[in-house]
Amino acid sequence: MGGVAGLWAAGFARGEQTSSAPSAADEHPLPEYALQQYYTSLKQSSYDRSGGNSDRRPVAVGETKEVFDIAGPGIISHIWLTIAAPDAYHLKEIVLRIYWDGNPKPSVEVPVGDFFGPNLGIYNVYRSAFLNCSSVRSLNCYFSMPFRKSARITVTNEGTRDVGSFYSNIDYKLAPSLPGRTLYFHAQYRQKTPNPAVEYPAGAKELNLEGKENHVFMETKGTGHLMGVTLGVLQNAENWMGEGDEMVFVDDDSKPVITGTGSEDYFCGAWDFGGRDNSVPFAHLYNGAHYISSPERIGGRYSLYRWHADNPITFQRSLSILSSAVTPMTGRIAFTPRPIGIRRNPPPIFRRCLALLNVRRPSSSVRPTNYCPQLCQAF
């Protein structure tokens, strides 16, 4: 047997006594799902328009496929994708773009894998508050993405082989209006290949107060707040890949308003994530190192995330978040809600696909260089 849970409005039978309505001050608070809603729940998917069961959409080399297009106002509440493609690094080769309110420039322009968290091109199971990946290669995003006039999502195959099956389910709501303070979702992809370390003269103090040589997670101008960062690291040198403090510059590039205590500490881990022989992946609600392979070795890989949902980092004019990590990085993304505007193109495909670059075993006086992608998401 099965059951359905839900809430319905019901009237009382004629003559049945009811108590007088309480004042607003006396009303008992209820969760939002127990209150009447005024939006319409809808979905756009890749279902077979002929009525059959071939729900996939192939994406040829160089082709851009539109997977979502709707007039607003509304809110995208959930994006689900799954992909079958012959290329091992299709998560790096397929680029996701999201456009708001008819703007010809996308507010999101990110390789699919980096957007959903498997930012080294490797699927792995993990779960967080906003992103997850299942054991059967399904990718999910639960960031709320409002739009006033329209929303459009495309995927482009920038690889060298056709994508045989691209499936999508995108849940959204249409609403009568949105609050005046509504901001738009942005995701900024960056990478540095390789990411050179700062080298100090022998015997010199390794001091860094201003972050001039730091690795950039995200830079943007305008008004908004930072929701989080995902970071992928591919080591091409031995030993621990990160020790530098994160620095956050808000509305002033001259000095950080936030300075942390180390790369692993920013992602709410500790002690080199367990070190060379004791690292264990972990994935929590707001932070994780959900993929760790061959730690502190050439070829070692890390996939990390940190969400600032408890305290999004606000800015009125500009925001920069840097790390003085001594790592190889493949990519990082910052997720930022903010007014429509800034974008940053992903680098060419040949630079996004993973490769060990400048592999060498450093002498004791030289720190490692690495390959780093990251994604930052914000409003």
C-alpha cells in the first residue's frame, strides 16, 4: 500500500462551532509548508515529446542544447542531470550556462562537473546542503535561483566526441511577484594551471599580511553576498598542498576584513585532512572534502566545498576571496547571489581537462606548484 502526505484547506460543517480567530500576535508559528502557498509548481525535462520512453537528448560536438526556457517571475528550485558520454572527462567538456531576464551574457558559465561538485572530472558519492552526486551518477543542485522576467539554461558540448545521452529535470515555481530585495544567482569559474607557489629566500620569514601573491578564489564588483566555494586540486608535487590562510577583502582591496588559519581550516577540516597516510573523505551539510586520492603525493587529488549559508559574506561594492595556499588547483567556483552582471569565461577545453603539468619532485627548499579549478557561487 502507498500513501500521500499533503495539506488541504477544509471548511466546517454548517452549524459546527468554531473559536474566534486569534490576533496576529497570538498566532502559533508554523513551518512554511503548513501555510497556503500562492505559486505554481512546474517542471521542464528532457522527456520524449513523442510519448515514447526515449527521454534522453544527444548533444553533438560543438552543439548547444537548450534545456530550460521560461518567462517569469519565478524561482528555479532544483536541477537534476545525468549524462552518458564516451569521453572520460565529459564533466569538464560540457559547459552549463544560465541566463536571467533576457540578458545575452550568462550569469553562470561553468563546466558541469565543477558546478555540481565533482570538479576533477570524476564522479563520487557525496551529499551537502545544496549539491550532491549519487552512486548512479545523478547530479543535483538545490540552490534557489529567482528571476523576474525569464530564465534560460543551455549546455554546450565543447569536447571532441558526441554526448549520447543527456537527461534533465528542472523544477521551478511561477509566482505572482518577487520581493524587492531579490538577487540573481551567479557562479564564477576560475582555474590556475599550474598554480605556482611563492618562494622565500632561505632563512627569510614567510610573512603574508596583504595577500599580494595569493591564489584568487573569486573577484567581483557590485552588491551581493557569497554563498560558497568548491575547489578541486590536482597535485603535481609531493607533500601537503595547502597551508595558507584565506583572506576576504570586502569593499576595500587594501586590507582583508577576514583572515583565517589555513586552507583545510577554511573548508572546516583540520590537520591536513589527516595527512599523507590517514586522510579520510568526508561530506557534511556545509563543508566537505568529499574526494581524496593519493594525498600529499604527485597525482594526488582533492575535491572540497564550503557553504556560507549560516552567514553569507555580504558586500556593497566589491568582494575578493584569496588563499595563500601552496597547491596545484584544477578549478574553483564561487556561488554569488547579486544583481545581473559580471561573468568570467571558462578557459579553453584543452586547459580544463586534467593533466599533470610540470611534474617534478621538488627539492626541500622549493614548494609545490599545482593545478587548481574552483567555483564560487553567490547572489
